[in-house]
Amino acid sequence: MKAWKRTTVVLLIAGCAALTGCSSSDSPKEALLNALAKTNDAKTFTYTGSFTIDDIRLPETPGTATNQEALMKAALPVLLKGAVIQVRGVVQKEPRHAELTLDAKLGTGDVKLSLTVPMIVTADRLYMKMPDVPGLGIPQEAAGKFVVIDAKTEEQGGANALADGSIVRLSEDTLKALFDSLDEKTYFSGPKAADVKDVPEGYKADRFVRVTVGESQADEAMTAIAGKAIPQIIDLILKNEAYMKALSVTEAQLEAAKKELTADKLKQGTTIKALDVTGGIQDDYLTFESGHVLVDSTDAAKGMKLDAHFELTRDNLNETVKFDYEEPKDAVPLDSLQDWLAPDGAQ
């Protein structure tokens, strides 16, 4: 947040901000939380962004893996390291219709794979187009076609959570709990526009807010998150049946997780090397996000490592939006796909 001088000019700016509803007087944490809430209440918006995996290591799994599982585990880091996933989409709340298209470029050198996966979410259905790529094991009957999941079916809790907005509300509640657990003076700041990288050309924010956790602060941050945020998030899920269905978890599993996910146990296996998230706020909406995360195992030879960065921009908030896809008339039912994949039992 800019360090405003206590002058008449500032008083004029503050007066204009009050009239327009600008959050310039909020602290960085308050501004970010308020912008998150207001953005999630937007009736429509479009978005574009990218997620890049700079480095990755998968954790060791106990037990004996099948040949197929071992091959997949060996191939995944090769495909995911250096992966660039471009995203674009449209969201409309009433009538509910959302689109998400993933353009993924996986692998490096001689091992490369490109995928485009469109998804459509309506009030009662989730559609996902199966990529037509040899070697992925997708049945020819479904390759290149949309597969439909009926969100009204009781067993399809995840699809229903997308359709009724439960996942969006849970994401908002989770981020709020995480941010609330962190001390504002230690982790939040308001950088100047000149100090923010990866901003789209022509983008201008009313203000920027940054959340930063350095390696020297990792121990303190994980203590705060485990001691305050995680129990709060689990309690939120326990009190909301829609959240539990969305995650396909039971009360017993959540209570066990609350006991397991302590600060000491988290620190035994994982450490935060770097966490940097910057948000751009326009008219009290969060319209730009960029960040870098580096999480590593405390054992350099084992456990998971993820080094990634991302950017996301939202536009056309509360404006009329256009969609690329209509509901497919020839979509393949999920049950049919599962039958074609049997006896492997995928899905």
C-alpha cells in the first residue's frame, strides 16, 4: 500500500474513494480479503492465465507398485517438469454456465505432449472433452468427445459442488482462513506498481497487495497455519454438508485430519522455501494475481517438491459475456466411459 502523505491532496483522494467505494483506506490484508469476497460475488467475468511448473519431485509411495504404476510414476516428473498450462474461461452465475479451457504443454526435449481440455459447467451437469491423444489410454469411443457427469446424481459430489458453487465458496473460506492466520505486519505489504512483475500490458490497478513468506519465516508461518487456519478450515467443512460432499470426506476422516495436521508433523516432512502472491485490485475487485511457490521436503532425497509460478487476470466483471461452447448433444455418459475402461477400474 502506498505511503500517502498527510496533505490536503490525500484528503481529497480519501473523499473520492469514499464516494466510489474504493478500499484505499483498508489495510493490505483487509483489502485483499474484501476484494476476494467481492470478486466471488460477481455475476459474470472472463479470465485468462497460466501455471508453470519449474521443478517437481513426487513423494515415494509405500508398498509394491504394479508395472503400470511404476511406469506412470517415472513418466510424470518428466512430463510435468517445465509444463506450461494456459487457462481461459468464462463464468456466469445466473443461469449458471461456466467454461474452462486448459491448454497444456507437457515435457521437454524429445518427450513432449500437448493437450487441450475444454470443460463446461451448468446448473446440473459437468462436461469435459476427452483429448484425442494416442497413448493416454482413452477409449476411441470417447476420444475427442465430451463426457458428461450428472451433478444431480448423489454419487457425483464433486460435479454437484462445481454446479452449485460449493467449491467456489469453500475456496473463499479457505483463503480467508489462511490469510487470517498470518500476521499482517510480517507477511502483507502494498508494493508499488513498478515493483510488480508479470503485469499484462495496459493493466493498471488501484492498488497492489502482496503476501510473502520467506524461508526464514517458514517455521513461524507453518505454526500459524497449522495452529489456526487448518482447524478453522476443517470446522468449516464439518459444519457444511455441501463442503463434505464436494470433498467426499466423512466426519471421522476430518476429525482424524485435525489431529494429524499439526505444526510439528507438517514441519517434519515439508518446508516452505518461498511463497509470494501479489494481487491487483481495481474498483474493489481482485482482477490480477501472480505468484511463486517453492515447497520442498525436509529430506532432499525423498518427499514432494514443487516449484511453480502462475498469473491470472479477470476481465468483463458484471458485463455481458460470450461462450465458446453450447451444451453438447452427443456427450458420452460417465458410466459408459467407466465400462470402456474396465477392468482397469480407472475413474
